[in-house]
Amino acid sequence: MANRATFDDLVAEGAASSTDGWDFSWLDGRATEERPPWGFVRILAGRLGSAAAALDIQTGGGEVLAEALANAPQLPAIRAATEGWGPNAAIAMRNLRPFGVSVEHSPAEGPFPFPDASFDLVTSRHPVAVVWDEITRVLDMDGTYLAQHVGAGSNRELTEFMMGPQAVSVARSPDTAVLLAESAGLVVVDLRQAVLRTEFYDIGAVTYFLRKVLWTVPGFTVEAYRDRLAALHEQIEREGPFVSHATRYLIEARRILTNRTRH
């Protein structure tokens, strides 16, 4: 019988693996997360099929957009995406080139490198920042923003194991998103929420996840959190998978005509 991997081996493996792009296949067999019931890629594929000009913001490595485009009944005439991190932008260019998508290097906080009213569909999956005024600006009248966001307190159990008790910020809550969307001139027409069971089977998976999903433990490094990683490793070895809960919400908003003057 082979020896079980040690704590040091598992952490080193999780620390050495590339976190570029937004592909989580490295975690196959090492962690699981329930999928939201609405099926974001399926919905996105349908919307892309009826769009004339579509923009995916903070596309990561373009993996989600590429899957949706591959399953869309037809492609929009204009197809664009933004990504702010250089390594991800390079991956996105490679993944999206077969679909004729123009990938622009643009910071998450904006501004977007497009003229006003350029798109009838703006999309995103798990954006780090949501710049509502910019989304409204690049949407044409009756254009749609469709996205899946990470909700407030996502994987709070893991965050608090590593950092201790934390206040849950309302910045990522669906209610805050609705208020900000409406203040930017959008009307929310669909809002769905889900809490998703997440399991981590070894500390290597936890290490990789914390390096990749940066908002879970802001500023995470193996060196700074080695003691907490060791404690969690011992718990997993003793009790089995560590269980946490991710929060997600689907939001759809449309641009409406207002009396606001934009500059």
C-alpha cells in the first residue's frame, strides 16, 4: 500500500500548480462544489444566440464564454471580451480565437475600451468588481446585463477557519447589487440565489483554491497561513472532508431610458 501524502507534500503540490485562467479541473477528485440550479452556461448560450453585439467582462481565461459560444444556436455579429490580468488575457485570446472574439486588456475597475451603446448584451461570471456605470454606458437602449455573481459570505466557513470570525460585507449582497444597478440606470428583471455545498478532500486542494479564489482569504500565502493550513490538514485527516458553502446569484438587468445626462 502506498504511503499517504504528507502535509508538506500536499501543500507544496497546491502551491506549485498554476492558477492562471478560470479552469478548476485541477481540483477534480480533490474538491467538489454544487452547481447553481439555473445553469449559467446554458442561459448564456441562449442569450448569445439572439444578441447582435456581445461583451463578456472579466472573462478570465475565456473558458466559460468559449463553452457558451460553442453551444449557442448562432454567434453575435460582434463578439468582444475584457480581462485585466495579463496571463489570463493570453489564455483568453487562445481559447476565444476560434470564435472570433476580440479580447481587450482592461482593468476590472474600468473604464471599458468601447464607445457608448456598443452592445446589446454584456455578461460576466464571477466578476471581481462590478462597474455599474460602465456597464450601463456600453449597453444600448433595452440592452441586457446577464451575470452570475459571487454572493456575500461565500465560503465563510473556510475564511473563518483561516482568519477567525469575520464580519460579512454587504458589498457582495444581491440587495446591494440591485440598488447599484438601479442607481446606474438599469432595471433588474431577474434575481436568483443559491447556497452551494463545497467539500475539500485534502489540504493541497485548499491551498490551490485559496491561491486562485483570492477573495476567500485576502492576501493569502502559504507562509503566512502555514499554521492554519496544518490545523485544517489535521482536521481533514481526523474527520474527513472540510465542508463550506459558496453563495451565488444570477442577476439580469436591462438598460432603461432615463433623464440622466452622461458625459
